[in-house]
Amino acid sequence: MVWLVILILLLMIFFGMPIGFALMITAAIAMLLSDIDLIMAPIQMFSGVNKVVLLAIPLFIFMGELMGATSISDRIINLARALVGWMRGGLAHVNVVTSMFMAEMSGSAVADAAVMSKIFVPSMEKQGYPRSFAAAVTATSATLGIIIPPSIPMVLYGVTTNTSIKDLFVAGIIPGLLLGGAFMVTSYIFARKEGHPVDERFELPRLGRAFTAALVPLLIPVLVVGGLIGGFVTPTEAATLGVVAALIYGWPIRRDLDLKKVYGLASVTVRQTSVVMMIIAGSAVLGQYLANEQIPQKIASGLGGLTESFVLRMLLINIFLLLLGMFLHASAAIIVVVPMLLPLSREMGIDPVHFGVIVCLNLGIGQQTPPVASVLLTVCSATGLKIEQVMGYCKWFILAMFVTLMIVCFTPFTALALL
């Protein structure tokens, strides 16, 4: 019956039903087939979202929206151009470095992709880059938004597994830098092969001016993440600090915001949050059913019984996560799937924080791979390109992501060194 439940879920997602509703309907069907009273469904849904730490999600989203609506993105791009624009294929490197900076502000890969695709794809095309290459760089580099802190998927992982969100944020720093470096190496290879141009010469005075202009925007995420890492604030309080700082910077200081704009951004935040919360609520009900049927223990036992080799077990876990990432939204995958794999990861001696980074990297790859490919589809929608056009380049960036994933998997030091 478990396979029947999973098949129903995948079919509803395949035919376009919103994931939150698909999870709820699947859970209701599973409860009916198991003779469980449906009155438990709303109770479980409420308890699933009734966690104070989940307030960090709308606050981080709102912080990202506020910072995206100001002149911050222009200042960050200018700083990135001054830093890496002198390299062969400069604007592609600027794209990646800008995504690394923006990842500190939004925590959402889809949000970063939506903003960056409108800025970089036209600019890169004007400089002679293939439009599909520009889209591939933009889509894959946006994945840094769920690795470099603050990260909404890491918040969900922390809530689901009772793991320190502060430790998860710290653990994402080095893997995020490694992933950004892998993207830049891939971009450089294409730049040499296809003759992509240098953006601008390196000039130290220009770098100094760009850094000064971007200093305050860069200090806001440093304040947020630094306060959390230092133990001065909780994740929810850190996100609140970020919202207040972004409001002060964007409204009275820069005057990029007014009451009408803030209201519009708050409305966008509410809509995005409602999607995530519906997924969490639906996942809570389905997750309870799976727990009652002891599915996590059975899957852990099944995977563990296939081999005693640590390497092969790790590869099986990654294959499982990669396949699920192709079909499930990152939020749903974390809440439904992570409890299934956590017993096996503990049995293997994998630190829960390290495992959280592995999960986020896998789901980041899933955001680029059809049929779901949420980030890739966002960029394709914004640029008018078809997925098959972008995949010609995107597959090589996905390979770079997979290589980074393997490095992080088998060298725990990369995730745990800063803890």
C-alpha cells in the first residue's frame, strides 16, 4: 500500500497539482485505506506548522524581497564586476559571484533565479554570450541560495530533525564557496573554448569604490548570520533583525522604498510563505502516516541491507535523494524523505549537520533536473528559452555540482571545519 500511496502522490504532481494539495490528498487517501480517523489530519497539519522557528521562513523571504527591491542588487553587481570581471568570460563569473552575495540575502534559489535572469541574461547576450549559456549559468548559480546561509531548506531540515540551524548555516559556508568555485571553473572552460570576452580591466580604485558602495548591504546579512552564529539571537530573531535593517536601509536611508512598495513586497511574501506552509502541513500528515507504518525504518533497513560498504551506502543515499529531487519540491522532500534516511545516516556515523548539507546539495541538483526543475523552469520562463536548449550547457554545470557533492560527501571536514 505504501507504493500505491507514493504512486498516487507522484501522479498528482506529474499532472500539475500543487504539491501542498497533492500531499494532503495523498495523506487523506492513505488514512482512509488504513482506517485512520480523518479528524487527525487537520490536527496533524496544525501541529506541523505550529513551530516558532518556522517564523524565520517568511521573515527571511521578506528580507530578501526588501533587499531585492532596493539598489542593493546594482551595488552587488558592480562589486562582483570589479572583483572578477577582468577574467576570461568575465560576465559569467560576475553572475556566479553576484549569486554568492545574493544568497546571503534571500535563502531561496527560485527567488535568486527570478531576479538574476532578468539582469544577467540580456547583459550577457549583448556581450556575445550564447543566450542558452547565460541562462544555464544563471539557473545553476542560483542554487547557491540554498547552500550559503541563510537557507530556507536548512531551516526546514533543522526543524524536521531537531538539528541546530546555526550549525547548519555555518556548515553551508565552505560547500557554498566550493560550489561557486566549481561554477567559475566550468564557466572559464567554456570561455576558453568559445572565446567569451573579458568584461572590464581590473582597477584597484574601482574595486575600492564598489566595495564602499556595497559595504552596508553586505553588512546586513553579516549581521544576521553573525548574530546567529555568535549565539546572540535565535533564527527567528536573526531574520527579524535582517528585515528591520533592510527596511531602515531601503526606506529612510536610500529612499528606494515607500509604504506602497513595502505593502506589495509583504503581499508577495505572504503568497510565497503560504505555498511553503501548505507543503509543510501536507508533509506533516503524510509523514505521520509513513511513521506509523515504520517506513523510515524499513527503508533504512533495506538500503543498509544491500551492502556493508560505507561508500556504496553513501552512493545509494545520494542516488535516492537525486531521484526524489527530480520529482519533489525541496521543502516536501526534506520533510517527507529526511526522516526516512536519518536512521541510516546515524547508523553510518554521519553527523546530522553534515547530512543536512548533503541533502541540500542533492536537492539543489534536483532544482535543475526535469521534470520539476523549479529553478531551471523559472529561468526558462523569464528568458523564453526551452529546457532542452538550456540543458546543452546546464548538464556540465550539473556535473560540477555532482563533483562538489561527492567532495562534500566523502570529506566531512568541508562541512564541519568551521563548527
